[in-house]
Amino acid sequence: MDWLLNSNDNGFEELTLAPNNVAERTWTVPLNTVRAAGGNTQFENFWPVLALMDGPHASYNTFLSAVDLDMIPLIDVGVSDFRVDNQNGNLGFVPGDIMDVSVEVTNYGVDPYNDGGEITIYELEGLNENYIGGASITNLAAAGTQTLTIGFDTSDITPYASGSTTFRARITGLTGDRVSSNNYADDNALHDMPPVANQPTAIASTSIERGGTIQFESTALSNDMVDDMSTMTPTLHYAKAGTEMWDNAWIISADMIGSGGNARYVHTIGAPLNAEVGNYDLRVKWTDSGGQTSDWLIFGEAFELRNGLPLVLDSGYSQYAGMPTVKVETQERVSVIGLVYDAETPLSMLSVDSNSPEFVEWDSSTLEIVVEFDEVIWDVQGNPIPQGMFVSVDDGDDVNSGMMMFNVVENGAPRWAPIPTQSFDEGGSASIGLTEYLSDTDDNGYPVPVSGLTLELLANSNTALVDASISGHTLSVSSLDDDSTGISEITVRASDDVKFSDTIITFHVLNVNDAPRIDLTGIEEFTVKIGERITLELLDRMTDIDDPDEEIWATAMTFVPGAAQFNPITGILTMAWEESGDEVVTITLEDRHGDASASIITVHVVDDLPLYWETDFVASFDTVEYGTNPTFTIQNVGPYVLTDIRVGWTVCNSITGVCHSSGVSHNYGPFIVNPASGAGLGVGDYITLIVEGVDQNDFDRVTEEQLRIYAIEPQEIIDEPGNDDTETDSGGMSAMMSAGLIGIGLLLAIALVLSLALVLRRQGLASESAIDYASAVREEDYDDSETGESDLMGEVPPPPPMTPPLPPEGLPPGWTMEQWHYYGAEYLRRRQ
């Protein structure tokens, strides 16, 4: 706070106030007494405080009021505007331009400012400030302004690409100015450089015919920060190569397209029909907004201009008007419109000539040639045939020749007008009414109605492509298939019953791309065994009517990953499945145009194919009575021829639920079924049969169901009775024997039931479900056992042997029923 002290440094500066008198005190303190800190400059930190006290500060300490610089009126004079403008109005400048350098100073303070100061203007060159002018600050009222403008000659400035020159305005010598940050300002003047042209680029082919157009894209570098593509304009000229005879008359348009860095000019050049053929040079220059231009950039042999040959049309051209008809021995005028064509030369400017005797003259004013044919040429059937005349066409630059065909007819015969070439897509059809193309005259040449004419189809030049028919005056043509394309010429005859004339109508069958196809004949559905690997050669089955077969891309897909694999190089499809079922393999063919077709192969994957009793096999036997060993014969009545035949039989009991005997026959029989008991079939026994084999297609086949045959009781033979006495005498004995047999049968049945109950208790009820061959006992067996004394009187067969029940999984691998009969109990005991 030293800078607030008096000159003796022993107290604050003070002055005594007297009523109605103004007191002033001025003192000077070096600015370096304070330092810059807190974001403030030294001057901003030079902050005096004034206090009003009721006496000297050394003896009185009562302050009446105090004030600092924020509480006194603000003094601030600053630069409010500074700009550098080219007197010619351009955004940039070139050396020699006069720049107006203008600065505006404003009093931002509360009170008027009249304490002086200087306005100075500089040109910055590197770090140096070159003084170019200035003025003193006049008295400024509050918010008052002062403007200073200096003209600056830029002749000594050397411009450079994308460069600029900086100017600075500064205020100095202010008194009491509180804000120094607005005491100077800078502005840039941009260097305006000439643009640099880039070589034009052709958008399409650089070779065109006369009458055609060609486009070139042009761009340039502005070389400064003043211009861009939107402020520069190109000038394009062309000239015959090497002549430098520049012109721009052929330039149809010059349009800017795109924006920003993608902006460019597109020049369209249209060559007139009478232009000179050959190579042409281009040159281009650019002009920027300041009027500066680039150097000419020459692009040698930028494009070629060709002459378009005149053509003599025939049915192969879409512009062909059809074959004209002329009368024999008559000078006929025939329009060449649709018979002669030149893309760049009007027909009236062509020269048509011929060495043929039939040619009379060429009339360019009417675009007609005059011809006269001496005779009608007839074919072997007596029909007139078209006649040709070799014609040369000259457009002034080139001569082209061709054959012009005429339909020469007799006078008074029906006449045909030229019929345009017709077309339709492959697989389609087209119809055309011919009435409007017909005319007829009588023998004197007077017109007669064409409704009396009849039309006849004489010839179809391509019968393998289309079929043609005529109904009335309507000709209908249709494709024979969906793939063939080409040209067919249909010859039609018009007749008035006396005279006739023929014409040829050309039909184009246009190509429409078809997806490739595959012929799956013979392999669209087949059956394979599980695990069997099948290979199919598909390459020769794939065709593409429109493109080479080698370009077909084929893929195979199935629901089981990896089950079907197609090798596109060998064309072999390999398939194999590990589970049975119906599988679908989708073959997809695609051509290079993206058109595709899909075909399906259905594969039936099987383990064993089924056989059926009654439809495939019929079993016959001699007897199945209790106590017998029946003989069976199997008859193959189905369509399959089997090898490796195996006929398996088992004998099971529906009462015990146990299969106690089994065997195999390797032919259809006859074979004998021998129960293991040695006593033949027993009560409740039934026989099951199953047939296995390999059919003629090498598939394993087996009957889906077992044939079940139940054993039956022997048929009782009743002897004829003797005399009455014998019957009377034996009646008592028979009754006693019957009663005894019944008792013995009941005892045996009870013993059998008790034995079975003990066996089932020991081995568990679960064994009953091991083989469920007898889930139900036939009702007739139970009925027979419950009723009829005659059955009880019959001979009771011996009970079946006690065979161990089979385990749930069936016989152990490699075992036979005979082995199980003897060793099954021990096998079950060891498993426990």
C-alpha cells in the first residue's frame, strides 16, 4: 500500500475540505509499484481508495464515507470497429489494389473524454509492425465515436497461395483508461490468386458419331481463400486436332453439379451432322470472382468424331418398314423411309443409286425411288417370289450398299403395304390384324373392298420356333416352348379368288432370361438303407438355356446337417443318413443373373422294410391240436423275391405268459414246430411266426406283425352205439369213469395253479412283462374251459414244463430257447 502514502511516507495523502471550495490533489507513483495478479494487469491493480473523515486521520478514526475506482465514473476508450476493404469491392486483393483501412474509436465511459491519445495503424510483416498512418483522439462525448480511414497501396505486397496480410489498429496515450483489452484490433486482407485448371474428364466413351453428344467434367483449384467452385467459371473450347482453330459453337451447355468438394462443371458438346470427322483437342481456362484467369490447359485428342454409315435396312433392323410391293411393268414410286437409314444425315441429303436395270431414279424431294420390274418371278408352285435390287447410299463422306427387296405382283392383284417387324417374349404370342395393310384393285386399277380377300398362311421359316395360324384377317404367332428365341418369317398370301400376292411378316422372339433347370427323372424319389452312402451325378442333368452350363452354381440342402453334400467341381451329390425317416434334399440352381430354381429329391431312409401277412405271405399248417407238433408251410404271395430267408417261430403260453420254445427255418418250409416239452402243444399254447429276408433291391424286409396261431383241443370222435344191453351195462361204468376223470382233472388244475403261483412269487411279477405274447387269452378258450362236460370228459394234456421267464430285454445274445429252457434259471440267479 506504499503508493497510497504521502511524499514523506509517514501518512496517507490528505487534503482539508472547506465549504463551497473545490480541492484538488495530484501525485505520481510509478506503475511498477504494483504487480499483475489475479487475472488483472498492473494498471487494473493500481486501485486507489478515497475516504472522507471528520478530522485528520492521525487523530480521528471516524470515516464518514469512502470510495474506490469502481465507485467513480468509468473511463474507457476502445476500438469498436476495424476493417480492411478493397476499394474495387473484391473480397481479396491483388498487388496494386488500394485498400481502405478504417478504424472506429468509441468512448465507452460515463463522462466525456478529452484527455487526448493517439490512433495508430500498422501493417504486420512477420513480428514487425510497419506504421502506415494515424491520428490524435479528439474530444469524445459519452458513447461518441471517431473514425479514421487510410488508403493503403498494396503494390509492395508479394502474394502467395492461400495467403493473407494482417493489419492492426492501436490506441495509445490514454489518460485514466480503465479497460486496456479493447485498445487494439486486427483484420486480414486475403490474397487473390489466379486459379489453376485441371484436365477435363470424359464421362463416357470419347468416340462419337456425328449428331451425337459427349460430356466432359471440369474442375479447378482456386489457389486462394477467396474463391471456390461456386465463384469460378470455366471457358471450354474445341478444335480439330493440331489446328488450334478454337471454337465453342458446339457446346450445348455448361452446368455446375454437386456441392462443396464434389462440385464440378459438366460441359455437353453436341457435334452437328455436318461436322468434320477426326480427332479433336480441348482447352479450358478458369476465371475467378476477381476477374483473374488461369492459363489455358490444352487436352490433346480429347475425343474422336466419326461418320455414321448410311444403312440399307432389312428385317434384322427394328426400323425396317417391311417389304414394299410394286406392280409388274409399272413405274412405282417407293418411299425409302424405313428402307434407308442414316443417323446423322437427313434422307433428303443422301444420294441413292443402283446399277440394277430395275432402278429408274432417286427423288430426294419426295424421299422416293422409282423402280420398274419387267416380270414376276414365280416359284415351282407358280407363286411370285420377292425380287432384290442392289442399292448404294452415299452421305457425302462414306458409301454403303445393301440389297433392297421388293414384292413384285401382277397388276390388279391384291397389294400389301409394308408391315412393321413384330416381336414378343419367349414363351409368349402375338397377333396382328392385317386388314389395314391390304389393298385391292380390279383389273382396271380401281380400288375394291379388301373384305372379300382371303388370307392364307404359306410358309413359316422357323417351324421349330413358332406356330402360326390365320383366322380371317388376323395372324397369330405363338412360341412352341418357353426357351427358344430367334426370328421367323411368316409368308402370307392375299387372294381375291383370281389374283393373289404374298408378303413376308417378320417376328422376333425375344430372349427372357430363364433360371437353370435340373432333370431329376428317375431320381426324384427313392429309398435307401440307414448308413448307406448314395452318390448321384448331377452335372449332366443341369442345363441353362440362356447361358453356358458351366456358369450354373448349384447347392444342396437338407434338414440333417452334413447328410447331403454337393461337390460343384465334380457335380456329384453324396447322401447318407443314420436315422430312418423321410428326408427332403433341395437342389438349388442359380445363374449369373441371379435367377434361381429349386428342385426336390425325396429320400425314404429305412432300416427294415415291412412285409404283411395275407398280402405278402400266407401260412398253412396240418394241425394245431393239443399234443401235436404241427408242420407249417409259408407261401410268398407278394411281389417281392426274397433271399436269405429266415422264418422264426416261437411257442408261448397265454396262461403263464412265458415263451418256452423257438426255432428258425431258412426256407418257407415245410418245417415242424417242436415244443421243448416234447409233448407237443399244450393248453394255452400259441405259435408266433415272423419272416425276414432280403428283396431283389437288396433291402432288408421283415413282417411288421407276428402271426399268432392258437392251439386247439382235439376233435372228439364219437363211436356209434351198439345194442341197448351193452349201452345199459356200460352206462354205470361210463358214469363212474367220467366222474373219476373229472376229479383227476380238477386236482391237476389246482396243482398247476399252485405251482405257477409259487414260481411267480419267487421270480417277481415284472418277468411277466418280458414277452407279452399272450396279453389276452382268447375268450373262446375260457368259454370252453368253463362249460361243457364233454370237454372235461376228454383227455387232459400234460402240463407244460416249468420254463424260467425271459428277462425284459429278451433272450441273452447268442442263446436259443432250448438253452434257455435248461439254463435260464441259473442265468437269472446270477443276475440277482
